[in-house]
Amino acid sequence: MNHSSVAMNLRNLLLLLLLLPTLRLTAQNRKVDPTWLRRSIPIAGNREDLPVPCRYRPVFGEGDPDSPTLRTVTRFGEFTLKPNASCAAEVREREEELYFVLQGNPVIHYGAQAYTTQPNDFTYLAPGMGRSMTNSSPQIARVLIMTFKIPPQVSIRAASPALRIVNLKDVKEQTVAGHPSSVLYKLLVGPGTATRDAIDQAYVVTSLFWMDFAPGGTNFPHHHEAAEEIYLLIDGQGEMVAGSGMDGVEGRYRAQAGDAYYFRPNCTVGFYNENKPEAKAHILAVRARIPPPDADD
């Protein structure tokens, strides 16, 4: 090897050594999209210190730093109204919404009508219809709001001018084929083509459902290839399954009331209730199909 080759090799080696810190820094700063997200939402509480009459607190979606991870879910969060609050109206043209009343007696204004609600009421709000909420009671009102994008290629039906509101206690518990009998389900909202749910009017929401776990009850770990899913643990505690663990099959995480999990398509999801006497647990879950890649905005 001649002197010029040696000198060139030394220069290349020196250049590589100079670039290594930059390469390491680039690798360290690269953000990896999460396959699942975990947040917390207070299930009960008066929040008398609200700074404004009406406040939306994001859990997933709009207002959350990880919102770009979500594809169909636009919002999943808590809307709180002070006593005697009146909130601004809005119209969501190509988004459908689900409301689930957590606390109080908020009044939902939908189109030209008003509906007084109570805890555990749920409803479906169609795209294109004006809606707002007021609270004429002396107590705080809290509503879980779930909003979903409807792909542009989906035709929007004429919305019913009336709002159908159902209470959780009026929905029958049942087992679901392919799932353990240690979990009973209440099927709350489903697609407009279905007939099994209390309200069947949705476009992209495939199921809003309630799970009632017996002691030691299990929602077997599984995944959905073309759907996003969110679990909110209403009461009880246990182990939430989210993604893969050390064995490559499932990761288990201690979960308590108020824990909310978002699961990306193909992410492993499930729940194990505590296996001891009277260990009840309830989960409110929602699943929505994602558009195919060529239908994304």
C-alpha cells in the first residue's frame, strides 16, 4: 500500500470518527410511534375549581401530544360543565360522536331539541347535526366524548332529527361467542347495518360495549388487524394486556379505576381481573375500524 492510500484511509477514518457523535445523536432522537398509549381519567369528583364554565380535557386524540398516532379516533376525553353552564354549539360534518354521561344531569341540545340526561346514559350523535350542552343543575356534570372520522368515500345518510338516549341499566348483559363466560357484555352502540346493539347508527364505530368481569374473569388477549380500540377501566383493578411482553406474546400492566388504554391496529389487547372473592371490574370499551391506506387523508 502506497503512502497516498494510507493517507486517504486515515482521512476517511478521521471523518468517520467526527461523524459518529452526529449519527448517534440522530438515532437517539428518532421518535418511535407507540403501538399503545396509557392515560388516566378521574372517574368521580366534583372539580369545583374549574377555571371556565365548560372544559374539554383530552385523554387521546385532539389536544394530546401523541394524537398523530391515531387514525380514526379524533377525540376521546372528558367534557366538564360547571353548574348553570352553557356551552357553545358546534357541528362536525364528517365525524360521528358518542356521549357517555359520567356524572350529573347535563342537557344535550341536538338539532332543535333538548334532552336531559342522567349518569350512565349514552347516545350517538350523527355527523352534520348541531349539538351543544348546558347544565342547569347545581352539580358538576361530566360527559365522556368519543369522536371518530368518517372517510371521504363513505356516503353520509340523512340524520334523524331525534336523539336516541339509552341508560346502561336498560341494556341486557350477555355472553359473546368466542369469549370467556367469565365476562358479560352489554352491546351499546354499533354500525347502522347491525341489529344487535342498543343503538345501531354508526359508520365507523363497530362497537361501544360494556364488560362486566367476574372474579378471575378474563378477556382473552387478542388483536384487531383493521381497528383501533380504547379501554377505560371504570372500577376494580387487574392486569391490562397491551402489546408484547418478554415472551413476545403479551405485556401485562397493573390497572386501576380511571386507567384508559388506546390500542393501535394489530396491538395485543386483553384484561385479567383479580382472582379473589367479590373482585368485580367493569370496562367501557370502544372499537372503530380504520380506513384502508388509500383512503387516508
